[in-house]
Amino acid sequence: MQTYWGVDLGGTKIEGVVLSAPSPDAVIIRKRIDTEAHYGYEHIVNQIGKLIQLLKAETGLQPEKIGFCTPGTLDPATGTMKNSNMTCINGKPFRDDLARALGVPVTTTNDANCFALSEATMGIVQDVVPDFRAVFGVILGTGVGGGVVFRGYDGIPIVQAGRQGIGGEWGHNILEENGYPCYCGKRGCNEQVISGPALQRFYLEQSGESRNLKEILKRYYQGTDPYATATVERLLEYFGRAVSTIVNMLDPDAIVLGGGVGNIDLLYTEGVERAKKYVFNDGRLNTLFLKPKLGDSAGVFGAALMG
């Protein structure tokens, strides 16, 4: 029996799945263990090995290959990890070390690409536009990221990771000139304008009070807090500008909005309306903006598909 093995590496948890088919309804087993990243790189590799042994023991199955969903991405030029907020894996030959430790071929793909691939092939896109040619998956939460999936000539969806492994990384395009400094070295990146922490920071600076995004949204809907209104208006306007660049460059059939900020219903209405001003199409925008279907399963399912 052919099986699909995937692992989603997170800062606190590592999740593994074994599928009997590329479908969310074909789960043989799912299992999570603690990452314990504070113990360092070698410990993370050992924890992953422990998880794979548990999956093998409980199923009696052996993987032929394993896909990994990772924070950060593998640099094709060096074979090492980069851009990960789990900093201990940056600069490490993570894929090769995993393959050596597990004794099977390994693929690694960043979390945004896994999200885009799983929603395009197993999730909401299949329900709405199954004959898609291109899909962009947005991660809009604590950080801002994205992934691109194209349909290949053979009909099989493929992730466009790119020559440098940064395909879809729209979070670090400059959105606000001379805006907040970003760890990437630029100022005013998407991530420093429309991420959850960036919006909360803006509200604090305007009002002098610290509130989470849920509270800010509640006050916006109540219409009694001008600082909440300014914060949400900032989100909608800059979301429209940021997402218009995706449409102008890729013109995808669908954009799937993931992440905590991506749950805000206003983005699908007012946010899309703002984008119309900036899309190079005479004020029309036919791109489908979709809510994800797979939730926190997207990462591990996408990893299994990449395996």
C-alpha cells in the first residue's frame, strides 16, 4: 500500500501524519510530540526521529520518503536552512541531517508553501475552482508569508519555491515607505504593517493603550473608538495595496487567506474592495478570495503531499 508521510515542525509541537491517499479523509494516524527547541538543533532532529519511530511502531508501516513542513526555507545554493524564526536550524543542513537520521529520502518545504499546496489540492480550492491554474496561499498572522502553487503541464500541482527558495515571500516587500524597521533589514515591509503584532503596535501608539486585535475589532464594530477605526482602516487599505501586487504579478485563480488576521471577515469584503483600486484591470477584480478549509492540518497535509 502506498502511503504519504508528513511532518509539521513547529516551535512547540512536532506533528506527524500518515495518509493512505492524498486526501484529508485518508488519515491512518496523526501524532504530536513536544519540539523542545530550547535544547538545540541536534535535539530537534532526535525528537523528529522519535516521532517517526512512534508512527512506524503504531502502524507497522515503513515510509519510503517523508515530507517536512518547516519554519524557514532550504537555500538551494547552500543546502542549508534560512529565514527561520526557529533560529537554531538556520545555517544547518537540515534536510540532509534528517535523511541521514531517518534513513529515507526527505523533502523540506516552508509552512506557507505547505499551506498553499494542501488547500489547493485537498482543501477549499478543490471545492470552488478545481481546475485552477495558479493559487496563492497567504499567511497573515503573527508574521506575513505566502506560497505559490501552479498546475503543471501533466496536471499535477507544483509548488513554485523558486531559484532561491523564496517564491511567494510577499511579507518582505516594502508596503509603507520609511515605516517600521524589520528584522529582514528593510523598513515598512508587509509584515511590519498588516501582521497582528504590527496592528496592535499601531493601536498602542495612537491610543496609548495596549489591546489585542480581537478587542480592537470589537471596538471597531461598536463604532465608539476612533483609534480602533483607524487601526482597522489601516489594515484594510494596506491589505488592498499588498494583495494587489500578488494579483498584478501572478493573476491567480484564487487567493486563500490563512493565519489569525486572515480570519477577519472584512478582508473578504472591504479589503477586496480596496484592492480593486490598485489592480491593473480597470477597477475589476475577479480573483476568488477563499477561507481555508483544513485549519491547522494544512501544514502536515502539505508536507505529506511533498514527501
